[in-house]
Amino acid sequence: MFTVLTCVTEQHDLSLVGLAGLICFLASHCAVVLLDRATSSDGAARWLWIGTAGAAGGFGIWATHFVAMLAYDPGVVVGYHAGLTLVSLLVAIVATTGAIVAKIAYTRWTANILAGMLFGAGIGSMHFSGMLAIEFPGDISWDRGFVTASVALGIVFSVAAFRFAGRGDRSLLGRLAPTLLLTSGVVALHFTAMAAVTVTPGIASLDPATLISPTIMVVTIAAVTFSLLAAGFAAAIFAVRSEAKAAKAERNFKLLIQGVTDYAIYMLDPDGKVSNWNAGAERAKGYRADEIVGRDFSLFYSEEDRMKGLPQGALETARTQGKFEAQGWRYRKDGSSFWAHVVIDAIYDETGALIGFATITKDNSKQKADADRIEEVTRNLDVALQNMGQGICLFNGDERLVLCNKRYLEIFRFPEGSVRPGMAYREIVDIGYAANTEDAVEAAALAEAHYLRNMALIRSGSGSAVHKYASGNSIQQHVNMLANGGWVVTFEDITDRLKSEEQVAFLAKHDALTGLPNRLQFGESVSEEMMIADRVKGYVAVIGIDLDKFKEVNDQHGHATGDKVLVELARRLEEARQEGEFIARFGGDEFAATKRFDELSGLHDFIARLEGALTGTVAIDGFEIKTGASLGVAIYPSDAAGVDGLLANADLAMYRAKQSLLQRVCFYEAAMDENARRRRALANDLWASIDRNELHLHYQVQKSVRTGEITGYEVLLRWRHHARGNIPPMDFIGLAEECGAILPIGEWVLRETCREAASWNNSHKIAVNLSPIQLGHADMAAVIAGILSKTGLNPRRLEIEITESSIIVDKEKALRTMRAIKALGVSIAIDDFGTGYSSLETLRSFPFDKIKLDKSFMAEVETSPQSKAIVRAILALGRSLEVPVLAEGVETQAQLDTLCEEQCDEAQGYLLGRPQAMGEPVVEKAA
């Protein structure tokens, strides 16, 4: 080491040594930088960088050697052999190039050791071949130890330098480490090898004039070296910057492409195989890059599309036309489909050769769905527009038609094809009137007037108008103005609606059947007449009218015939009516009339005319139907102060007339109102009679006519009112039916009867009357079944008595209920037989278990041969039908003897036993 330092300090020009060191550092750094370029490149570019690195590095190392040699002063004049000098340069270049190739070609330690050995050995060869190129008078001897040490140092430092080269270290020391190690290796090899030299001067000497000046050589070599290294560095810098820009651009492009998730962007090779894949493609189609790259893009199509060759057709279009663009269904990895907008561009290289296709796919499923919905809505709107009940038109600001529907053309009866979008409104009006008016001059005049009038209405902002035409049609027009000066107008044919409204308005105050005023209009008329009467000190009569036996007309001839009778009577009333008189129908067979009068004679004349119109014969469908009516009259202001009071009091008077055998017209009396109030109060008490325990049962015995044995009892209801005492059944039974209380009362009678009879120690029958209201109740059979089940009474002991009037109200329903009751085992008797008009038909319709002969026949059987004949006939009828007959109202022994002679089965009456409570001795003993 001391020898080397002595050689450097005493035998070398230190300024040139410094220059050599600088050249060595720059050459080494250039070689390392170019090695990095070569490592990061491939193909021809790599070999270009290898050659550049070898040439620049080798020349720089060689220049280091010769500048250092020129700095050496052996004490003699020296020269250099040109051939050997060039050989040493070549060796330096080859050694540097070989080391770089080894570093790139091999990996890890193999590359580092091989590259270091090639470089160290090559630099040593370059050094010693360069020493051989020195020409001087004398001899050179070598110290083998220093020679070996120099080569070893060069290899060690070179291996270390290549170990750190190409690591991509970002720190300054990391980047300079390979350069410093290479520089140290070259310097150590050179000066150690120079320490091994011993120069022995000879006798001959060189002519300095023939030699190149060392100064010139230094300057030349340094200039060339710096130029070459500068070029290498410049090339490297430019390459680095270019690659950095390219890398940045590529990175930005990749970030852009990979970052796009709304579009599937991918490349296809010329055969249609996927070559790359972005995140948007993965998101849209479900394939990862490793799953799809290398596969044919046709798998995005349906099997049907593949059979049609659509994928190949798309590529062919892109190839021949440069671009393919279309929309259609595409399929994901999971088999689901989406509506895609696809663009395929053909990509060509600089020579014009096809290198593949760039494909961009956008999932437009939402847009497709929106478009489909819009299309459907539009289609539906078109359908609705063409099928709506109103005509509709849209005009723009220039008064030209934009659209209209079919109904508009139908309403105004335009000839087919005569109205088209774009036509002026005035032109359309002319066409409409010309098509529907025979006279052309008149049509033109009407069109002109209509246009001016309607445009004034439209421009004034009037929303609605009704046009009535000569044809009788009424058209309602409704206009909405638009911001652009146009308008939307709808047309509706309201001819039928106006007629209906007129009809509704008429029916609101008139009776639909007869056309007479109804209760509402009648009340208004009475109010007006009362006000006039107050001013003129007159009177107003309100007459309530109820047709006699009209229910029988409906029952015998049907409701259609009844309606015809009502229409005919209404016509007669209208004919009998004079000015100032008012007649109305309230419904059913109820009519009313009113008249303002000053003298009673005028009122009596009006009443007489009403009676004349209502009494007589009406011929309907071949029948002659006798008619009559009961009239009740109330007078303002003596009988009531208001319309409702007058009507109520007229009704009370009318009901009194109806109950009278002689009077058909009754005037209101105050006592009638009192009776009505008492009746209403009695009805209210009747509802509470069960809860107050005011009802109780009496039993009237029924006996066999032949043996005198008891066969059963008829149950009779009694009411002991808490304030009025005992109230006769004839006073409250009918009232109970009117107010509806008969249902709970009748159920109570059945329940109490069955409960008591079940406690007797005999099997006598119990007969219970069923009112028409009860028989019409849909659940009557179920009610009886429930009572029998709860009380435990044998159904065969219960007998239900029904009058003929209960059946004829609704015969079908009554017979269904009776059959259901009889199915329980309960017997059914027809009560008051012989008083109705259809007794034989009733017996034929239903197999009764007993016939009860009405007591009216027994009252006259002793004195009237006709009554006795009827009794005999009914008893004979019962025997022929095998139905037992029970005679009611037997009060004398003679009556009982007659029944015995005529072979009557059973009898009841005061002679056999009066109705009594079960607790009384006679009944108790019998029970």
C-alpha cells in the first residue's frame, strides 16, 4: 500500500490523476445509467443500450487509463504504439459490454460475479495491453504480487459494483454506490498495477519531435471522452424522460381505462379473442380478467345471435367500415341479460395491418326500460286519446291543428280524411259547416260567424262554452290556453246529459210513474198558498187521499196492472183539476191535493171533482176494476200552522174516513190528534211490556165434540198495563204488528207457552197464533226449533195457528216457512177458515193439520140456514181431505148439538171454557 501511494504521489502528475479519476467516475456512472436503461428495455432497444453502455463505459475506462498513464513520469521519454493502443481500447469496450450482457442475462449472484469478473479481468487486460503499447528506451519489469493484487482488486470492486447496480434504489447513496465501487475498482487496479512497474532506461533514446505531445493527448482524450460520456448521459436522460412521459401517459391511460366503471372497455385480437379487460367490463359482465382474457367475445351474445353470426358480422363491419355501432341484448357471466350500446373500432398499426379491435359497451338497461315505459305510455296515451269520450284538439300559436282524436271528428261529423294536422282552424270550421249544411252560402255565413265568435271566446280566456246546433245537439267546449299562444280544447256532446239533467230535475219534483208532482213540490206549493192566504185572509185546504182496497188490486192482478190503474187515476185527476188547484202523488196509493179558497163551496166543489175522478171503473187488460178513495181534509190556519201539521192532520182525517162504513170524506177534528198521540204512547209502552212483566197468558180449552174430552188449549195473550190496567188484545195486537213489537212479543209467547206446557203431567196440545209479521220472518222456523230445544217440549204438542191473510201477503215465502216449521214435527192449523177469498186454493197449496172454523159462522148457525149450510160444507170438506175441523165460538148447547150432528171433530168457546190463567182452579184441574 505504501508503494502504491508513493507511486501515485511521487511518480504521477496529480492534476492528471485527478482528471483521470473524474473521467473514471463519469464513465462508470454512464455505464451504470446505461445498464439501467438496457435492463428496462427489450428487443432491439436493449441491444442498442448495451452497445452504447459498452462503448461509452469502455472508452471512458480506457481514457482513464491513458490519462493516468500520461500522468506517470518514468524518467524517460515515452511514446505509444498505435496498434496496441487501439487493441487496449477494444479490450476495454468488449470487457464493459460483456459485463453488462452478463448482468442482464443472468440472475442474482451469478450475474454479479460473472459481470464483475469479466469487467475486472477485462480492465486488467486493457491496462496491461495498454502498458505494452508504451514505447521508451529501456526495459520494464513487473512485480507479480502487485499485478495479481491489481487484478484481484479490480474484480472484487467490480463484483460489488454489479451487486448494487440495477436495484432501483431511490436514495442518492444507493444510486451512486455502483459508480463509486466501479471507480474504486478501476483506480485501485490501475495504480496497484503501476506500482508493479519498474522502468530500466536504455542507451537508445526517442526523438521527442516525433512523439505526440502528452498535453495534446490529454486534451484530445479528455475532450473525446467527455463528449462521448456527455452523449451517453444525454441519451440516457432523454430516454429516461421519454420513458417517464410514456410511463406516465400509459399509467394515466390505464388509470383512466381501469377507473371507468360505467363502460366496459376491452381489446379484441383480430380473431375476436379478448386481450385485455377493465373494471367497467368486470362490473358490467361479471367476468374477472383472468376468466375472460383469451376467450371469444361471442359468449356475450345469446345462442340465437351466435347462430345468426352476429358477433362475426359485427367484427366484419368494424373491419370493412372502420367502426361498428349497435344496441342489443348482451349476457353476463351469470346468464342475466342487459341492454347494451356497443361500439367496436378496428385498430391498425403504422403499416396498416389490423392488430385488433377496441370495444366499448355501455349498459343502457335503465335507458331501455325508460324508453320502453315512455313508448308504452305514449302508446297508451294514443289509445286513450283515440278512445276517450270527449273530442280533443291541440292548436299552435298560428291557429294550426297539431293533433286531434277520432271522437272530435265523430262529434262534428267531418268527412273521413278531411281534417289533418297543419290545417288552419278557420279551414276546419269551413269544412265542418260545409259537410253538415246543404246551402253553401248559408254554410259559409255560419262558419264565418262561428269562427269569429269562438276565437273571441278563446282569446278572451273564457274556459267553457256550450254550442247548440240546428241538429239539436248541444256541444260543451272547454279551452285551456298555452304559453306559446296555442290552446287545447275538448268537446263533449252533452245532448243526452242535458236531457237527463232535465229529467232528473223533473223527477226531483215529480212522481216517476204518473208525472204528478211529488211530496217535495207539493210542500212548496202549500207553503206558497199559505203565504198568499195570509195576505188575502183566505184559507188553504190540504186533502189526504188513499185509494180503497188497492192492495187487493196488486195481489189479484199484479203490480203492473196496479201501476196502470194509478196512471189512469192520475190522468183523471189532472182532467178534473182547475187552475189554482194542485194534486200530487206521495207514493203507493197515496195522493194529496191542495186548494186555496175563500168560500167552502169552492172547496166542496173541488172535493166532489176529486171523488168523481177517483170513484168508478177502470178497464185494464180485459178486467174492469172498481176504484174508490178515502179523503181527509185539514184547513189552514184553523187545523195547523205549518205544512207538516196540515199533512199529518189530513192523514188522521183520512184514516177516520177509511175506518168509516158510511163516510168517504172526513174533516180533521182535534180529538183525532189526541187519539193518534195516545196510540203512539201505547206503542212505546208495548215495546217495554216484556221488561216490565206486564204480559201474561190465558188458556182456552179445546174439547172433542163427540166425547167431551180435552184435546188441547189455545193460548191467548193478555196485557196488564202499569197505568191503564187490562188492555184488550184487539187494541194492542194490531198496534204491535204496525210498530214491529210483535216479533219480540210473539217470541216471548212461544217461549213461555212451551216452558209451561213442558211442566204439565199430560200430553195436551198447545195452540199458539202466529201473526203475518212473524210468518214473514226468515228465521221463524229456527226460532221455534231453538225454543223447543231449550224448553224440552215435544214438538208434537205444539200447534201453530195461521190465518189466510198471513199466507197471501207473500205466498211463496209463507209456504217455505210453514214447511220448515212442519218439518220440526209441529202441527199447523188454518185459523178463521171461511172468511177469506182463496180458502180452497190455500188448502190445496199446503197440507194443514187442522181447520179452525171461524166463530162468525157459529153465531148464526141456529138462525141462518145459509150459515148452517156453510158449516156443513166445511165439515164435509175436512172429512174429504182427512183434516180435523175445530169450531170456534161455541156458546150454546144448541150450537154444540149441531156440531155433534154434523160430526165436527173439536170445539172451543165460552160454553166449554173461558180463557183463564193457568193458575186458576178450572184450568189447573184440567191441566
